[in-house]
Amino acid sequence: MEPEAIRKKTEFWNTALVCFSQFGTAFAFNFMYVFLPFYITAISAYSPRETLLWTGLIMGCTGLCLAVTAPVWGTLTHRFNPKLLFVTGILFQAILIALMGLFRDLHVLFILRVLQGTSGGVSTIALIIISVSSSPEKRTVHLGLLQSALTLGQLIGPLAGAFAVALLGYRWSFMSAALVLFAAFLFCYLYVADVPPLPKETKSSAGSLLGKRTLTGWVLCLAATIHLMFLPAIFPLVSRGFGLDKEIALTWAGIIVMLYTSTSMIGTYLWGYVAGRMGVRKILNVLLISGIALPALLVFTKSLFSFTVVIMLEAGMMAAVVPLTISIFAAEPKGSTIGFINASRFVGMALGPILATSLVAFANLPTFYLSISVITLLAYLGFRAFLR
């Protein structure tokens, strides 16, 4: 076979299978994430307030660990085979999710979630494998496919998870999520071609991470992720405010997360298209202002319908902030910068549920909604000052 034909074949299979693996990872995470608060409540031996705090810690600790370890996994690709790191991380996550279904102790569950966070840097390696495998003219398209695969997993996972618990119970629902990840591991191990370790970065590129411009991009992605990640942790309490019993609330949790994930996917493509015509910074200005206003509107929602509509609009606006912010830095050939900004998503994944459960436990839902508006306002002021 001609070298060019081999390269194209490698490009196709690496892209297809890495995208499949990231679909599986996003599916398994969101499949489990939607019923995890209910599982914690079911196995907790603590008071309602203590259980709420444990919920925030267990759901948020993974994101905090991801934020710390994701750059480390990216650094390891300069020393070791990226494919080996990639498949190892996927397999480790599959084992940890399976173990979550076998233990009914909050302390063990917390430890497993922390360990899950240590292996979450595979998403960074997925970007690296596709970038190295793809030709320059197709690299952007392939990275877009990767984002689509992640979004599709986020879209399908919540509703599937809610119905899986109703049909299979908690234990076998965890096992089902683990099987999806094991399938992703197996296909990638067998068919993804090796890519060489990346060349070492200079010290100057690492030092630039602390610049005001880069830190502003980090904060923008953090604020956007908080908007997208807070709801599942407090939905049991939100649903009680609308008079839903536990069984119906679990089903609605999956439906609402699926709905706002749908609008986040639509918003990402729509605002990305508009930004290509009107300019990234101009559209970010609109999106961030909406991110200040929409959480405040949640204070005034009086029905599950109006609450869902506002949440869907909020997700549709704020989901586009992350790719648009990263696009500002994408032209700079510094993987450390992109990895650093990407890590802010993991901090947001942790901070969203922790901030939500803490403020709701010691204050109330309106206080939390207004705190999101304040966080977004601060991010917007940083954007106006340093990324205009």
C-alpha cells in the first residue's frame, strides 16, 4: 500500500475510533451523573443537610482532580506513547465505574470518584492523537467531529441513565456504563495506530500560562462550565419545590438534562457560525451578558416548565463560550496553553455542584442563582479588560 494511502487510512481510523471513545466516555459519565445524586441519597446514613454536602463533594471531587491531573497527562505525552496512555486511562475509568456499583458507602464512593478524576486526562490525549494523525487541511474538521461526539454522549447519556435505573437498578446501571467504556477501550487498543510522543515544550511557553490574557480565557471557560454543570446536584431539591415525587423527579432529571444538552449543542454550532461572520469577541460579549441575566431569571420561575425553558436558553448561550474562547488561542501553537484553558472545564465541573449544594444547604436556591450571575459578571469584566 502506498504511504499516502496508509496515512489516510490511519487518519480515518484514528479519528473515528477516538471520537467513538470520547462519545463513550461522555455517555458513561452523563449516564451515571444524572442518577448519582439519587444514589447518594439512597445509601446515605446522614442527615439531609449532611447528605446534601456529601452529594456536592462526591460529584465535585472528580472535576477538581481532573483539573489538576489533566495537564499532567498532557505533559506525559511528551515522554510516553500517547495511545498507551489513552487506552490505559479509559480502562481505568471503566473499572472504577464498575466498582461504584458494588459499594454502598459514601466514603468509598468518594475515594472512587477521586481516583476517577486522576484518569480523566484522556480527553486531552484524544485531542493530541487526532491533531497528530490528521492532515493540516482536515485537522479542524476532525476536532469538530470530536466535539460533536462528546456532545452526542452528553445528550443521550442522561435520559438513558434515568431509564436504566428504573429498569435495572443502581448496581447494573453502573455496570452498563462500565461496559460502554470497556468497548471503547477494546476498539482503541486494537485499531488506533500509535502516534509518536510530542516534542518537549520550552520553559517560556509554560511560563506564559500565568499571563492575564490566558487567565482570562481560563475564567471564561470556568464560568461557562458552572452554568452547564450545577443542576443535577440540586435537582432533587428543585424538583421538590415543584411538587414532584422521587420517581417522577428522576425521570424529569434525565429529560431536562437531555433538553438543555440539546440546546447547548445547537447553541455551540449556531453561535460558532454567527461568530465566523460577525467576530468571536462580539458574540462572546452577547453570550456573557446573557449569562449574567438568565440565572437571575430562575429566581422568578414558578413552574417546572418555565424553569426548564430558562435552563435551556442558559445552556444554549453559555455552551458556546468554551469553544469560542478556545478558538481565540487555537492559532497559537502552544499545547500547554490550550491544555491549561481546557482544564478550567474540569474545575467548573467540580465547582458547579459544590457551590450549588453548599449555598443551598446554608442559604437557598435564589442565593445560588444570583451567585452564578455574579461569577459571570466578573468573568465578563475580565473579558472586557484583557480579551477585547
